[in-house]
Amino acid sequence: MAKYSEKASEKVGETLHEMKEGKLKSGSGKKVTSKKQAIAIGLSEARKQGAKVPKQKS
């Protein structure tokens, strides 16, 4: 399993919490119900904030 920075882990935790509350939405505007998708969104947002996150697989 990949190691993420503490900041990235916090961001993923926040997005999972939002998903459980039903407030997390994808780019198309639909509600996110998949745990994997919520984690991907959290990592993406962490990357944008400059946190240490491994590169995306191409």
C-alpha cells in the first residue's frame, strides 16, 4: 500500500466523512456513493493543495 503524507490522509478522511453524510458530489454533480471514488477525489484534492501523494497510474 502506498504511503501518503499526513495532510493527504486528513483530506481523504474529510472526503470520506462528506460521502457518509451525503454531501460529496462528483464532477458531473451526482452524489458519490463509492468509497473508492471518494478516496480518489480526496487524493486529487490533496495533490492540488501540494501534499505528497504518489503519481496517478496512467
